[in-house]
Amino acid sequence: MKILLVEDDKNISEMVCDYLEGESYEVIQVYDGNEAIHKFEKDKYDAALVDLMLPSSSGLEVIKAIRATSMIPIIIITAKDSDADKAMGLNLGADDYVTKPFSIIELSARIKANIRRATKYNQTETEKNSIISIKDLEINITQYQVKRNEELLNLTHTEFEILRLLASNPGRAFSKEQLYNLIWKEPYYGNESVLNTHMNRLRNKLRTEKEDTEYIKTLWGIGYKMEED
């Protein structure tokens, strides 16, 4: 597994690199935003760790550049303990974050979890007759069917695509912009009404009498994610 580490503090970068290499990762260290974007364009990586505060291009610009061409896991490393900064990074497509000072063991665990989710998603996309099971839902990708306890749910094509995307990435946060770009395949100009309408209809169709059963969670200021089992 190859990881792009974008961190301008060389002491932190060396510490993270040494630990991850001890866990058999190949780590490419980069110290500024422009170099990170250049490195990413020239090679393939399985995950990226990106500090928000960088020389030249910011960490947010690096995240945006990576997300323009790739869906690899991105984990923010930041000294900023601001919800606004974290939300901005997640809105641009990051998957997770750690705040300095952080536990290197926790960071390693987050890397493994995010790579595992991404790998599971990629395998699901290429498998024929694949079925995603999450909670009591059974989502048949090839037949475009969703069942709950053997009961067929009547979803529209768009509702199915939203559910499929979220269920293929349990626990991963998607911003409204990401969802719109991935489902409608066109630029998002901030008009939330279309996405909100489809999301509300989907959630109504998934709603059960059990109050503790929630499939899609709203992340205020960020977007949505599918709750993990």
C-alpha cells in the first residue's frame, strides 16, 4: 500500500513515516502543497494524509486536486481544532481527520479502516450480481432492487443510486456537492432543492416503525453518510 504524506512539519512527517513503514506501508513524504499535487499527478496512491496548513498551495487545494481525479481515502491532519475547517475539508472530499497532537496508533487505525472501506467499494463495483447488505436492507446492484426483510421497496432510479453510493461506503461522509456530482454527473451550483427532495423521499421510503433504526444520517454543515452496522 502506497501513501502520500503531505506534512510541512518534518518532525511529525518523519514520525508518521517511520511508524507506517514499520507496518509495511510505502510512504512518499511531501512538504508543500504544490509538490503534493505534482506528485499525485505523476503516480498512483492508495491513500493520502494531508495537513491543512501548508506552504504554497493549502491542504484544502491539495484535497480538491486529488478529488478531481481520484476517490482514494483522504485523511486530514490538522492543528486547527475548528469545526468549520474540518467541515470545509470534508466538503471538498476528505474522508476523515485527526487533530494535532494525535495518537500515531489512532492514525494508523483510521488509515486501515478507510482503505478497507475503499477496497470494499471497488470490489463491489466490479463484482457481477453483487449484493450489499446493511442492517436489514439487501441492495441488489445488477437488478436494481432493494429489499427489507424480503419486502421489495419501490425506489426510483435516482433514489436507488443515492442509496447504492452511500451503502457502498458505510461510515463515509459525502457532501451535498459530492453526491450531486456523482449521481447527476453535472456541476453543483448550490441549488439544494433537487438533492433534498430525492433524499427526503428516499428516507421516507426507508423509514420503519422502529425509532432507533436510522439508515442515512445527516451531518449538519457537511452532508450525509450511511450508518454502519
